[in-house]
Amino acid sequence: MFCIPVQIPPELCAIDDECKAIYHSADSVCIWVFSSRQARNRFVDETQGMSKAEREAAFAQFSDEPCV
């Protein structure tokens, strides 16, 4: 396990973990937030193997209100 100390905004911590997907690359960590667990799972399934840029473009299709 690797732990990287960071200051996570409380607003992000308040969002249900099942509505978040976390990806990393060599230079960044991305936390994608979805309206539901089902939307998150669909995003993970549909973006498997994509690059960060491709995932960013695909995320636009999932732009709805985050669940809390």
C-alpha cells in the first residue's frame, strides 16, 4: 500500500465513497465523482484501458449531480 499525504477538501470527503472512482497516472491522481454507484460502475467498465485524456472526455457523458 502507498499513502501519499494530501489535503483533501472536506466537500470531497463528504461524498459517498461508492460514488467515487480514483485513477492515477505518473503525474496526477484523479477522483471522478458520479451521481450513483451504478453510474460509477458503468464509467469504470466503459473506460477500462483508456488513457487519462480519453477518460476525461468520456467523463463529460456522466456529468450529473454528485451524490452525497
